Amino acid sequence: MAPMTLGALAVPTYDDPRVVVPAPTAGAGNWAGAASAVLVDGTFWLTYRVRRPLDEGRGVTVVVARSDDGESFATVAEVHRDAFGCESFERPVLVPVPGVGWRLYLSCATPGSKHWWVDSLTAATPAELPGGQRRVVLPGDDTVAVKDPVLAHGPDGWQMWLCCHPLTEAGHEDRMTTRLLRSPDGLTWTDHGEVLAGRPGEWDARGARVTTVLPPVPGLPLTVLYDGRRDAAANWFETTGVATWDGTRLVAADRPPIASPHGDGAWRYASAVPLPDGRTRFYVEAARPDGAHDLVTLVR
């Protein structure tokens, strides 16, 4: 991977990535990815979705895994979509919860519809999450599907960047925007409005979904990576852009998106993990030549 710089920030571009989790099998639609990761007490914790469309249909399982080096992972727990009565999983998020243990947020598709909701499992350890306490976090409704949260928490509470798909116009449910939510406990959320949307006539015209917040750099505004696409035909094949916070909303950088040179070009669901030495490890779902998507990593 070679870096793309944005001032003092470094953003990854495709150049011989290291595969962390290969696609479950060859061919278009077979994906390992939609991952998020955290580094806690020297251990990398990774969670990702596995998609097998031909054998089982769409997102089948969510895997939780651990690693000492950020590259070689061992599975600790696995959650199957049947346990949630959903048609598919998309991006999961695993976070430590102070005084409680761990929480796994799950993006769940309502069977026979375009609706999604965000569910959760909470347990003392990652291994216990499949049998953990379940709670619906964001149900969505008849007008909006909600999924793919990006979460952080600190002394001032919890913050979420949430992907929203409007359901009010049939055939156009793939459109997406990002909204900002805040919470005192990570379970009850207050919506603070839309903060990122697609730009007419640009590569992200069909929608914009925040995927990760980059580590802060003194003197620079908060910066995120986000997924976008030009049209409905590019659904599932998103590429990655950069946006910065202007105090009210996120403003997309005027630059070409980051893409894979292979297959459908997908370079999406980036997750950034700050390292103790000041560098950042990225995890990204990337298209390979046969159209499958691998989960890859790089350090910048």
C-alpha cells in the first residue's frame, strides 16, 4: 500500500495489499469484509461479515476474531443471521464498554424488504457475545433503513455516524446519507441530523456513508473516510473518499476516489486503527480480479 497524503494526514491507496481474510470462495458476490477493528491492551479485535450469495444468500455470518500482530487472526466467536431472523448481515462493530465488557453492533436486513435495523449483543467477553444480552439499538421505520454504524465513546459519551437509506421511493432505496447521533450509554440515541450526502454530478452522487474516523492530527479538523458511488449500478462496489468537519457538517474533499484496480473496483468499508508508534493500521474490503472481495490490511 502506498500513502495518499492530505496535508499531514495519510490516506491508503491500493498497492499490493496483505490479505487478512480471503473471500469465502471465488467469483463476484463472495465477500469477506465490511469490517471494523479496535486495538485494546495490545490485542487487535476484528469483526467482519461473510457473504456467500450462491450457497446461502447474502451476508450469512458475522465473525469476531483476535490477533497479536494485526494480520494473523483467530476466530473467537461467530453469529449467524438466523439468530436474528434477518435476511442478511452487513457491517458489524465491536467495541469495549467500560464497566460492562463488550458490545457487538449488527446491521440486520428485514426479510422481503429494503429495510435494515441496528441490533446489539452485550457480554463480559468477546467469546460470550453470541449468547449475550440482545437489544435493538435503532429500529429504523417505514421511511428509512439504518445500518453500518461507526462508533466511538469517550468522557463526553458516545457518538455514531449512521448510514441511512430512504425507503420512500420504490427502486431508489440504495441511496444513502450519513447522520450524526449521540448517546450517554451506546444504546439510547439522539439524532443530530444529516452531516454528509452525495454531491450531484460527482463520483459520490448516489450517496455517502462514513466508514471510519481518522486519528486526529493537531491543527487539522476531524477527518473521515467515506464510501460513495455515482449511480445505482455501482451499489455494492463503492469506492472511498475523504471528508473533513467544518463545525456543522462533513465536507467532501475535491479529489478522485480511492479504488481497487481489480474486478468491480470496490474499495470500501475502511476502518482505521491508531497504533502506539503513531502510525495507523487500515482494514479495507477490496475487489480482486475475479470479482470476489477480500478483507485486506496495510499500515501507514
